[in-house]
Amino acid sequence: MPQQLDPVTRDALEERLRFYRDLGLTEFYRRPVDPALMAALQAEQPQAEAARTEAEDAAQIQANFEEDQPIPPRKSFPAPPEVAAALAPADRASALQLIREEIGDCTRCALHKGRNKLVFADGNAQARLMFVGEGPGADEDAQGIPFVGRAGQLLNNMIAAMGLKREEVYIANVVKCRPPGNRTPEPEEANTCSPFLFRQIDVVRPEVLVALGATAATYLLGQRQPLAGLRGRVHSFRGTKLIVTYHPAFLLRDPRQKKEAWADLQIAMRELGLKPPGKG
Ligand code: URA
């Protein structure tokens, strides 16, 4: 009989699981979680949907990061002929529209079943800087726009701190439909959806890409590595400079890491030749 968790312990355990997941410390899940606590967490049948999905989330996170479950290798997705050569900036918005039309009322993976609105992207088709998140949350699913909830507010502040406006950057996610309970997208879901993201990147051709969190980093780099080892340097995604930083949702939970995120954004700014507002 699994032990019952009091709500305070359960919340603390769930918060800690999210904390480590966002930090990219995936090793954590294979050892120190007390199996009895984990069994109790998974056996809980809380009333509130949020609590239920958090428990599912914890189990899913654990499953996703088992060492013997590498992400399936990323297939090669050559840019389609219309974007094989850089598109004239003026043609990028219509090329993105074509990709959106091709996605259509998508049923390519199971995520469509719980979707309200498909979340394609937001921002400027001619952006020099592009952010990639994990997938829509509840607010994004309701509005059909990425990063409009609390994490989105923080992302807006991060963009402003860089001296940019949200309308000047391009924002998209690894998956375009909300995973149930905001769980991490399954490799199958992410690998089904991410080719469209790659094509969006091919069209926009930003000078710098910023991966927000472990999921974006994993699918852009085509390999799973702890976030801590990926931050602080410039990677490449199909020839575009790629910088990895914390997901804003993680920063909301652990504001102490904002300093580290700011250091990452400064790398992006350096690559773009930008100075923070007020620094001439
Ligand atoms: N988190 C994400 O990763 N993407 C969004 O669009 C919103 C929250």
C-alpha cells in the first residue's frame, strides 16, 4: 500500500522535480527520489486537475529521462526548395503562412486531441533573434499565441532587457499543441512536430536562436544533455548560432537563476552586436 502524502510534502516534492528537470539535472531521477514517495505521488488521486497532471508530469519526466530511452535520432529535414536559398525578407511572412497552411488542422500526433488552438508562432518574420520554447501551456492553448502566460511575461521582460521589443523577435515552440497537464512532449510528438519548427527557422533565418530550456535544446541540438553543460557557449543549428538558457517558467520558480540567464542573453546580444538599453 503506497504511503499517502500530505499536500505540503507532495507540493514540495513536485516543485523539486520540476526544479531539477528545468535545470537539466536529469541524473537526479534515477537515484535519490524515495521510491515510496514516488509511488505515493503517482498513486495520488487529487481532486484538482492541476495536481493530478503535476503527478503525471513527474512520472513522465522520469520516464523521458531514463538513460536507456535516448531521443530517436533527428531525421534530416532539408529545407524545402522555396527556402533552400535565403528568401528575400519581404517574402518570409508569406513563406511562413505556407508552412502554417501545410500544418492545417493537424492530427499528426496525439497532442491534437487535447488542443484548443494550435500555437504556430508570434513575432517578426524578419527577426534577427528567435526564441524557441517547449510547447504551449494553458494560456497559449486558449489564445493560440506562444508565451502569453506568466512565463511569457517574464520572456517579454527578458526581451526588453536586451533592448528589443517582442514585435522585433520571432517566437515558436518545439510542439505546437499543448501537452496534457503541461508535461514534457514525448519524443514521438516532438519529432513529428519539430520539422515544422525547423522550416520556420529556415524561413526566418535569424542570426541567433535562443533555446529556452532543456526540451528546446534537446531537439535543436539533436541530443539530450543536461542544460548546465550546454549553457554559456555558442552552438550551431544548421549554421545558425544557437544559445541555450533556462526556460522562463523555471526562472519564475527559481529567480536566483535569472543572473545566469542574463549572462546567456548577453552572449546572444554580443553575437547580435546589441548593447543593453542605457549603455550607449
Ligand atoms: N512555455 C513554452 O515553452 N512555450 C510557450 O509558448 C509557453 C510556455
